[in-house]
Amino acid sequence: MRTVQYAEYGPPSVLRIVEEPEPHAGPGEIRVAVRASSVAPGEVHSRSGVMREVLPAVFPVRTGYEAAGVVDEVGEGVTGTRVGDEVFGATAVTRKDANADYAILALWAPKPAAWSWAEAAGATGAVETSFRVLDRLAVGAGHTVLVNGAAGGTGSVAAQLAAVRDARVIGTASARNHDFLRSLGAEPTTYGPGLVERVLALAPTGVDAVFDCAGGALPDLVAIAGDPARVVTVADVTAAAHGVHMSHILPGIPLGPPDPVAAHGLTIAVELAEQGRLRIPVAGTFPLADVAAAHELSAGGHARGKVVLLH
Ligand SMILES: NC(=O)c1ccc[n+]([C@@H]2O[C@H](COP(=O)([O-])OP(=O)(O)OC[C@H]3O[C@@H](n4cnc5c(N)ncnc54)[C@H](OP(=O)(O)O)[C@@H]3O)[C@@H](O)[C@H]2O)c1
């Protein structure tokens, strides 16, 4: 089967399509014939080499955390999922090899009919991350939450899920994305110098929680929240220096212990999708063979939603 791999750090051109034997589902896992999979910004950073201190590569590296497809093997102990089911999900966090014709999923849910294969492929990471962080921040009805980086693959889902909780959502993005943020249920403002003043003009009594999906602005975000405990970042490795929690799910990295995986979010996301209350914005789709172009789009830092490979 086709897989995506790289054997050295470098630009997207180091990515290769490599034939490998098909994997098989172990206990508690399923195998899917992949219809679509995603390109995650974290993997784009890893391939470039900028993450080598935090997450050193063992070459060759295979890529892909999330996928959507049709179940064709069910591992021992799995109940409630059958061969032929359409699902979306993710590999084990220690595996990440879903940019391939077959993927072994450790976390999955039924694909909502309301989502295309591309949307389903991009859902798992954004949904899981959003539940993990919104739950930790205890975002609920009547709260005001700031999502920094609300136009990206993660922030665009976090903004919708915060709005579904009846929170007031303020989101940051460049001006070209402000109508997009409104369509997600967020009040837009721009990021960059003056952020504290702009947010406090919108919310003069302050915000209850800040979900940072962008990085690079923690002093401002702490000032807006009034307390570092009300800020969680998934994108800023300087978090500890600001007293802010860096939420991640990777064991053995020098960014503090992993948080528990918010697997329950997938079930709720399926219900919301079927009610038409959650969509997964897709910034672009590419054939698997054009994975380098997909990495280019993600690496530009301005994708409006998820970057997806169609298999
Ligand atoms: N730790 C975890 O568990 C975890 C999980 C998921 C993601 N992440 C990390 O979180 C980050 C975001 O992920 P993602 O999937 O949302 O990335 P993404 O889709 O690539 O984000 C692109 C978006 O970022 C916005 N952006 C660029 N610069 C910004 C800035 N300075 N301030 C605010 N927004 C800015 C862009 O908006 P404009 O085009 O309008 O500028 C664009 O919409 C990545 O670093 C990723 O690795 C971590």
C-alpha cells in the first residue's frame, strides 16, 4: 500500500510516497480503507526540523494522525463497530501513519452523514483538542471566551464548540477572515499589537477563559484573562515561563506530562454534526500524491481550516 514518509528534515520536497506492507488491527483497534486523511501543522513543523529539540525524529518518519474511511478489519475486543462501517478517527499518538491506503485507528466514531469524507478526516484532532481545553477551562453558558487563532483548523472548531456551550466567543484572525469567524458564531478581532485593548473594548469586564491556538502572544493573553490559570495554550512552547498550561497528549516530551485524551468529544461532535451545529472547515484538498503541496499550504500559516488528502 502507499504511505507518506520522509527520511531527513527539510522542505516539503523531502516527502515521498513509499510502498509498504499493509498493517493489521491489533486488540482494541480497527483498520480502515482510507478515503481521506489530514496534514497536521505539528507534523509540518516536525518535518521541517524546527521541532527536533522537543520531538526528535527517528527516520524514516511516516505521517498522518487523522483519517476517515471504511472499516475493513476489527481487532480483538472491539465492540459496536463492524466491517463496512464508515468512520473517522485517529491513530495512537505514538503511531501517526494515517496518510496511507490503510490506517490503524485507536480512536474513532461513526462518520456523520452531514460531513464529507474530507470534513470527517479533519475532525478528530480539532474536536479532541477543543474538548480537552474547553473542559479544562470549564467554559460554559454565560462565559466569555477568547479563541486566539480562531480561523485555523483547531480554532475554527473550538470557536463553534464554545458557542454551542452558550458562551460568548471572541476570536482572533486577520481581517480577511472576520466574516468567516462570524459564520462560526464568534465576534472577530485582529491579532497583533493592541490585542489587549481591542479585546477589552469588546468585553469591558474581561474574559473568563482564553484558548490559545496560535502561540506568540501569551503576555497579552494573560493580561486579558487576568490570571494565567484562565489561559491554556496548545501552540506555545514558552507556556511554563508565563505560568500557563500547555495542553498536549504526547508522552515523553519536555513540555510537561500529557493531558488525558478527550475521547468523549467525538461522540458529542457526531450528534452536533447531525444537528447541523458543527462543521469542519476545510482549507484545501489534495490527492495523496500531492502531499508536498498540502504541506506547503499548511506551512504558510494561514490555512482557513484543515488541510486534507483525498485517497
Ligand atoms: N498541543 C496540542 O494538543 C495541539 C493540538 C492541535 C493543534 N496544535 C497546534 O496548534 C496550532 C494551531 O493548529 P491549527 O490546526 O489551528 O493550525 P492552522 O490551521 O495551521 O492555523 C492557521 C491559522 O492560524 C491563524 N494565525 C496565523 N498567525 C496567527 C497569529 N499570530 N495569531 C492568531 N492567529 C494566527 C491564521 O489566521 P489568518 O490567516 O487570519 O492569519 C490561520 O487561520 C499549531 O501550532 C498546532 O501544531 C496543538
